[in-house]
Amino acid sequence: MDFTFTEEQLAAAEAARGVFAGVAPDAVPSPALTTGAVAEGFDRELWDRLAGADLLSLLLGEEYGGAGLDAIALCLVLRESAKVLARVPLLEHSAALATVQRYGAAELRDRLAARAGRGEPVLTVAASGRTGHDPAELAVTARRDGDGWVLDGVQTAVPWAYDADLVVVPARTEADRSVLALVAPGGERTGAEAEARSAAGVAAGVSVAEQVSTSGERLGELRLDSARVAERDVVVAEGAWEWLRELLTTGMCALALGVGERVLRMTADYAGKREQFGHPIATFQAVAVQAADRYIDLRAMEATLWQAAWRIASGASGALPAAGDVAVAKIWAAEGVRRVVQTAQHLHGGFGADTEYVLHRYHAWAKQIELALGGAGVYEEALGDLLAAHPLG
């Protein structure tokens, strides 16, 4: 493995640092002090800056106005976004758009790719299933009906469901295959937002019920009741959902790494200034050992992340399918980011729980990321199944 980044990948990361430089992690109310969502929508101003810096079209080919980069570049950008808790659907939008380009029909690509690369429309993905603990593709059924498809089912905890123009919904057909349907979400909206959704063509039988994430963000439970979707808005290519799921999961690992790195830096700065018995607590062996353990966690998270991203980007074969490397990365990301924020809270003492100090926001985001798309236990089980099916040696 060669983890040396290309000039183009490094340029994307540098551009991301420039865009996120002025973003304040506490720009919205604290989730600890808010009964509902911290805000109704995502940061539109930041979204426009990302579009202006061509960071929404990283994975698109040049024919669609993109940079033609790969999953590694996307993860580098996501890592920077997590350091400032950027409130934008960058992961979901980018992953959905890349999947449409890779697996969608030519008509769908031509109609959607270039526009979405500029941030219009906004895409998200329903990837949590009915309960958040079951496979997403089994939560919705899809059957052909004339010149279209009919969808029935429920997808919970859809990120940015109230902001997105299109939700990519995995569904299972009668032939036991997975398809991806692009659905315009419903839900109660008013004013310009309602007009925009009406123009997007919200289908009958589609509705959204509000949910709130651990980090305080507004989610949606997407309900499909005999919702019709045109044939042209359904991706039927084999492997599309599996590839999208792996890219989403790997991107979530990049977010975990970014959060963990920022939290450990905050902890090091605090421990270097906080004194007890006339010495900085960073000089105490017990503190230094805990911080060192968390640094090791971050390096393991980083190594497994780039291995998974490389497998997706290169399509290289291995002893296990790429899903195995993705599972290892998510196990480390979930457990690692949890340990990092817990240690940070401990070493900060009561100050870490102060709602006027930003650490508690990172803690909330870390818990959300830890369990998003499945916690460590889910991927340990999946990895076990892969090892059983592909014996090593």
C-alpha cells in the first residue's frame, strides 16, 4: 500500500481548508440546550462556497464539470469538514452523485450530474432502514407498474430530508435485487420552500416526519405509500447500492477521523495549559498515557480509512471484498472516536461538559457518527460473515 496522496488530492484538501477556515462549530444553538433541532436547514452560505470551490463535483468526470477525483479526495475533504462540524450534506450529496455517474443511465447522468455538481439540486441518501438497525434495502419494496415503479416502506433518520431536492432510496424488488430510486421528498413546507419542492415534482404517497439526531440536526422519517417513481429516476444496475453504501460508510469514517483529530488537539492544548500542583497536567504520566492511547486510536483509524478508500477508488482485488476493508475501517472509526471523546471529557474535567465550551458539541457529533450506518458490532458481524465466506490462507 502506498498512502502518498496525489497533487490533485492534496489540492482538494487545501481548498477545503480554505473554505472551512472561517466556520464556527458553535454557530447554531447547543443541542444540549435545544429541545428540537438546532436549526431548520443546513448552512446554505457554506454550501454555496463549496460549490464555488468545485468541492461538490470532486468525483464527477470532466464532461460534467467535475475534477474526476476519487473516494480518497472526498475523504480528505470530509475530514476537514468534520474538524469544524460543517453543517452541510457533503457526504450524502457527493456519494449519491458519484453513484448516479457510475451506475445511472445516460439520460439520468446528463439530466442531473452537472447541475448537482453545482449544488442544485441537493441530494441525500436514505441509508438507515426502517429502524436504523436493519438493512436499508429491505425497508422499502419496489415493483414495476407500467412505465414506472411503485415504492412502499419506511426509511428512518434520513439526513437533510427537509432540505434535499432528491432522496436516493434503496429498495428491494420482487426478484430480490436492489435498485435505487430518486424520490422528491414530501413533508409540510411553506413559502418558497414549498414552491421549490412542488417544482421538483413531489410524488403522491411520499411524506416526511421530523426526527432529531444526537447532534441536534434535523432528520426525517421518509414514508412511501404506493409512491410512483418514473423509470428514468431509478438506477437498476447491479451493485449500485452496495457501492454507494460502502462509499457512504467510508466517508463516515473520514468524518470520525476529523472529529477525533480536532478533539485530541483541543485536549492537548488544554492539558498543556491547565495546571495542578504547579505543573501542567500534560506532564503527569497518567494524562500522557491516556492521550498517547488516543493518538494510537487515531492513527489506526487513519490507516484503515485510507485502505478502505483506496479499495473503493482503485477497484483493486484483495483477500476479502472491499466490504471487508470498509468494515474494518468502520469498526475502528466507531470505537476510536468514542474513546477519543470520552478521554477528552475526562481530561477536561467538568469544563468538558460546559455548554459554553465547544467540546460537548464534538462529543454529540462523535456519538452520532459512531452509530450512523451501524455501530462497531454491526460491522464486526459483517466482517465475520465475509471471513466465513472467504477463508484466508
